[in-house]
Amino acid sequence: MNKNLSLEAWRLFWVLVAGIIAGLMTSRLWPTIVLALLAYCIWQMNQLFRLDRWIQQGLKRSQTPNAGGLLENIISNIYRLKTSRKRGKKQLALLLGQYRASAEALPDATVILTSTGEIQWFNEAAEILLRLQTPRDLGQRIDNLLRDPKFRKFLRATKRQQELRLTSPLDNEVILSCRLINYGQDKLLLTVRDVSIREQLNRVRREFVSNASHELRTPLTVIRGYLEMMSADNGGEDELRDKIHILLEQTAQMENIINEMLTLSRLESSTLEASEGEALSVAQILRQLVSDAVRSGKAESDQITVTVDDSLCLIGIRAEIMSLCNNLLYNALQHNPAQTPIELQWFRSGSDAPCLAVNDDGEGIEQQHLSRLTERFYRVDSSRSRESGGTGLGLAIVKHIVQRHGGHIDISSTPTVGSSFTCCFATSRAVECVGDEV
């Protein structure tokens, strides 16, 4: 490149020299120099016109103009850019082919949409599951094909929810799981999966748990009745009385488990509309629960601190919210040493969502257990849980109640420092307390 630039400089130099010599010979120095430079410029313009014509003809190598100096540098740079661009196109085409091949191989229906919902591309699974056809459906709005109000709301929402489940408009027996994420520049990526078998298995499981719990409740009631009669008729045999007392405690524990299994089954099998419920003063509910815990001797009078926003109420189902608060409070009381400081908080989060937090300064929980605490019957310390009377279902009930009210539960804990259980509900369920909501 430097060699060509040097050649062009020498060319201009010799033009000037020739002009000076001619000017001296004709005694017209400056006009002759101007004519020499003008001739040089005309020659360069001709070279540029040849270069422009070559570019317009497609940069064919066979028609490359013969040139030197600066023009040769330009042609070399053009060739280099053309080669780099061709290489980039090949790589892009290869990547695009690999992407399409991988997308075609996915078992889930995959659809690429514009920001307004028009279909741009879909894989073979989408043709089978959603009955899309090429080219008939390309450019069509996806909500014109999936005519479900829930799906239209799901598509237009600015904040993407994790999953939407709906019945297939093509087959009432098919349950679809839809996920939508922002993709590329002003694009949406829709994935749809058939979860009919999973939903059927979950329904069978819920029905089995519900039916088994109902069937177990009656014989347990009979057993408890006879045990109470035996306890009342027993005279002075201390050993027999102690055994009957143990049997009554175990029977009560089994009844608690059955009742909570039925509660879980009911929560799983029913849905809650976004506006369903009544305005509840969570602050008053928490104060009442603390008062009951102190009066029953389960907590010390100065053990629990209540920090609440009395002006904040929650639209919810009273029995469920009371059960949630009760489970979180007694979870902290049961699984920590006596007199462990506990704080109850009711507040608005930074995102304006109504949140309930139960914090304790107790023993804490190891990190590997945190993600499983809301599973049914999961216990960090099974022996300690049995001694404290826990069923292993309390936090599972809490999770389902929070989800039914459009929220989520976050659990954080550090061994020897304490734990924090925070339930944040849907922002739309937060209202100002008016009158005597309780």
C-alpha cells in the first residue's frame, strides 16, 4: 500500500517537473504548470470513471481496470472487502442453516413472530401441533389462529409470564403449554408444548390424594372416638393411659396431615380470578395471630415484632390468607429454639407489590435445602420435624396460596444467622384500606 502511494506521489512530482520545464522553455511558467496539473486531474477523473463502471458491472475480476498508484490501492481494498463479505455471508448462511436444522429438530412447536404477532417462520412441530401451513399462514397474526382470550392477553402483555396453559382450539383433549420470549430485534419466539399426558397424570394424582384422604378420614374419626372412650374408662393404669395418650396424639397428627392434603388438593384443582376475593387487612390478621400464639403459650410476649403498613390491604380469599400467615408464623416458631426473635413485616416492595415477610434469627438452613422447602413432606431434619408436630405440608400450602394470588415466595437463609420467608402478591391485589377491613 505504501509503495502504491509513493508511486502516485512520484507521478505527481514528474508532472510538475514536466510542467516547470515546459514553462521555462516557453517563458510561460505558471500557465504551463496549471495546464500540466489540469491534464493530471483529467487523467485521474478518467480512471475514476473506469473504476465506477467496473463497480457497477459487479466487480468482475476479468474486467478489472489496469491502474497503478492510489487507484490500485482502492481496487485492492475493494477486493479485500468483497472477499471478507463473501466469507461472512457463507458463515452466516451456515449458522442460519444450523439454527433452522436445530429448530426443525425440536419436539416443541417453535414460531418466530414480529412484535405485533405476525408469523414469520415455524418448524415442522408447529405444523403438527398448531396445524400451521406454509405459505398460507406466513404473515398471519398468530392470535387469529389461536383464538383464546387468555392467549391474546398473554401475547400482548409487556411483562412476559413464565407459562400459559390452555386447551388447544383444535382438540379439546389437548392441553398446550405456551412460552413467549423477546427474540432478536423486535421479534418474539413462541414455543408450544403438548402437556396433556402430564396434566392427566397430575389430575389422577390429585384425585387419588383427595379420594384417599376422604376415605382415611372416617376410620380415623372412629379410631379416635374409641381411644377417647378407652381413655375416659381407664381407671388407674398409668402405663395403659400413657399408651392411649400417645395413640391419640398420633391420630391427631394423621388427621392434620389428611386435612392439609385435602387443602392442597383443593388449591391445586381450582383457579382464582384476578379480581376474586375481598379487601383484607393483613396487618390486623398478623396482630391477631401473634396474640393467639402468646395466649396459647407457643410464643413469648416480647418474642415477635410486628412491622406493618396499616393502610395496605390485600384483595384475597380470607381463609387462604389466614392459613398462609398462620403457616409461616408457626413454621418459624416450631423450627427454631425457644425465644428466638421473629419479625413479621407487611409492606410494599420496590415494584409496588404487597409483600409479607417472616424473618427469624434462628438456626438457619443449609443452602442445598432451600429450593426444596416448598415440596410436599420435605424436611430438613425429619426427626426434629416429627417432634415439633410438623406435617411437611405447610410451606407447600403457602406456595400454592401465593401462586393463586398471582405471586411468588422467596426463601433466603444463612446457617447460625437466620431465615427469611417473603411472599409477594400481584400488584393489582394491593388496595388502600378503607373502614374496618379485617
